[in-house]
Amino acid sequence: MSVIVQVPVGGASFLKRILRSPSAAAGSVVVVFILLVALLAPVIAPYDPNLQETANRLVPPTSAHWFGTDAFGRDILSRLIYGARPTLLLVLVVVLLMAPLGIVVGILAGFFGGLTERLLMRITDIVMSFPRLLLAFAFVAIMGPGLINGALALALTSWPAYARQARVETAALRRSDYLAAAEMVGINGTRLLWGHILPLVLPSAIIRLALDLSGIILAAAGLGFLGLGVRPPTAEWGSMVSEGTQVIFDQWWVAAVPGFAILVTSLAFNLLADGLRDILDPRHE
């Protein structure tokens, strides 16, 4: 069986290909902008995000408060800027835990087969059989609310899809002429797994990861909305939407502004993922 071997794309060439893809370019610009906003929050935020001014509570958007204030008189723009930090940090922790765990499990199952594959895949099927978001809520309820606990909950319930995908691709590669030739020249063991199989499995995993990022952001916002995310008074988009629902009919901006930020961020990651699929998947060349 022959497989398509993709030549790694150089940094400059990869950047050019992203810029040539309208969806990838648009998504990248928005994602980079949000990252810069989160990193420069202390510099660009006009107010202290936790400063309460009861005299200015629920003020509509004005020149002093561009997005208005919430029920405690806190500037929504400042809280929106600072709220990007826990959201993106949670996404980063989930990505660093979820994807590597799933890829490792899938590669080991696909390469060794037999009892190893049956054991790892049955564990994967058990985790996958539970509704992901409900299982994450259960984990957070047990471990307690917090950023790290929320990230662990989402990571521990999201890795099976990566394991199944990596297992299928590794099993196909295991029977390929490419790996047979590598073994004939003395490449085996961990060198074969991580030096030859992993690079071929990574592109599709990266595409799936990019597609899942928007869902992770929505799940993180859901945890914050239910009070299972970061602890108050720390600014977080999901908790800001939750606070705004109490006055949504009269002071719509309190919930609409963070909700729009969640929408734009999710859309940006979806656009970026669509472009990465065209760049990294050889079937879209």
C-alpha cells in the first residue's frame, strides 16, 4: 500500500501559503489581533477591570465607556480585554494536554495492534460514549471551579477523537512500503514511531485541532456561564454573558458585547482551520 508523503513546509513558504488563502489569512489576522489584545491588556485597557463604581452602573455605551458598564459599574471594554486572557489560556492548556494524549494513544494502538490496540481503543470508546460537555461539567463539579480544573476537564474528555484518527492513519502506514523501507535500513522502535509515523499523522491532527478550537472556546464560555470557570471577580467572557442575561432586555450591551467576542473568536479559528486544511491536506492541493 502506498501513502502520500508530505514534505514539511518551510516557515516562509508556509506563511506565503497562508496569505494566499483568504480564509486562513482572515482567520490569522483576527487570531493574532486577539492574542495581542490579551498580551497587552494592562497597556490598552482604559480602566481597572475590577474597579466598581456604583454611581456608573449599567451606563450605556458612551465616549467614556465605549461598551458601557455592567451591574457593578465596571467598564465592559476593560473586562472584555482582560477576559481574553483566561479564555485563551484555558484553550492553550487544553490543546497542550488533549492533542498529545490522543495522538500518542492512537499511534501506539495503530502501530502495535493486538492486545495493545484493543485495550487502548476500548478505553477510548468508553470515554467517547459520554457526552463531552456534560462529562466536563461533572469533572469540574468534582474538582471544583477554576481555570486549570476547567482545562483538565475539557482535555480529559476531548482526546478520544484524536486517538481514533491517529490509530486509523498509523494502521494504514504500518502496512505501507514507506515504513517497510525504513525498517529495512535499520530504523525501528521509538525512532520509527516518532521520527517517521508522527510527522505523517500530525498534519491531519493539526487540522482537526484547529477545527476543534472554536468548540473549546464555546465549551470554556459554557463553563464560565455556569459559574464553573474562573472565580469572580476575574473577567471571563462566559461569566460576563451570564451576568448580562439578568438585564438583557433593558441593558442588552452587558451580554451582547462578550457574546459577540466569543462569536468572532470562534469564527476566526474556524476560518483559520479551513485554510489550514487546504494547505496541509494534500487532497486539497
